[in-house]
Amino acid sequence: MLAALLAAAPAGAVVPSAEAVRREIARTNVQAGRSQPLVLDVVVSGEAGEPTASGRAVLDPNGPARLQLTLADGRREFHERNAGRYTATRDGARVERPMPLLPPVALLQARTESDVAGAIASLGGEPERVDLGMSGGGDCWVLGGRDPGPFENNGRPSYWFDQDARRPVRIDEAGGVRFRFGPPAKHPPAIFFPAWYTVEAPGWPRWRVEVRSVTTGNASTAP
């Protein structure tokens, strides 16, 4: 039993400082080419794998992230995430309880250690706390901390960053919303962005967002 518990524990014996983890996350973002305005073409699929929407996201590291989707029935949705605020409209009418299809991409785009601290704080997380965890098959630094017990049951706002692969693995938001990121795909000339991510939220089915292409953009790029 002891051997099994030890095998299931995170491998790292020493937890680095929160500042060091934030600095490494920022360095990785810059190196991966994500810390600039980006335009993503995406396809959204439901639990059965059927495409339900397609569209374009515009990610601005200095401002809000926006996503415009065309649903299978022709309706159009517009999502916006700005710091800790998430809003959505459907055919111009406000959606009172939107499914958050846009992750907190500020954590994937932050250029500096202080930017990372601000991004986790905007989720209600603790920038000065780092725990160890396991997710996506690897050992992670969990910026913002996690609840004790099973890793899947964490309820703290946190960013799970793979220690070895140096890539985003998971973001947990308050209220049980969770984003899981696939491995990075390379887009010309040298932008590395997760090939897909899934979204889980209480009361909603699980959604998967495939990132088909990533290009550089600017704040005025549609949508």
C-alpha cells in the first residue's frame, strides 16, 4: 500500500517559489510565441464528437479575449473574457448563463512574472501559492494552490503547468469550471499553442474545442 501511494505522489521533492514558477511560465509563453496578439480558427464539438459550431477567436495579451461562433443551426454567438468577467450573446441577445468556451488565455499569453501573477489573481487565485499535483499524465506545479485530496476534486482557482514538458495542462476556475489542454501544435512561423482543449462546467455537457490554425493578429482583427 505504501509503495502504491508513493508511486501516485508527484515526483518533485522540492516546491520552487511562486515567483520562480511565475517567471518560468512567462518565459515559456514568450518562447512559444504566444505572448502576442493571436487569431485562432476553432471547431467546437459536443460529447458525442459531433461538430456543433465553428468560428474565430482573437486573443489580445493586453486586453480581452473574444470568440465569435456560428452554430450548426445558423445562429451566432459572441463570447468575451476580460480579466475576471465573462459575457456572451446569441444573435445579439445576452446569454444569462453562458458556457465559458474561452479559457483564461491570459495565463497562456502573459509576458512577465507580474503578468502571470495578475492573471491568476483575476481568477481569484493566490499568486504566492504553489503546490504539486498530477494532471495530464505528468507532474505539475499548481500555481494558486490546490485542495488536499484527489487531484480531480480541486476547487481552487489554479493553473496546472507540467514541470517536465513546460506546457499548460489545466486551469481550474471557481465554481467547478475546468479547462484541460492538449499538447502544443506548431503553427508557422513558430507559434506553439495547445492543439485542443476541453471545457467542463457543472450542469453542462463536456465540450471540446479544436484549434485548427493560429496566426498573429491585432486588437482590431475580427471578430
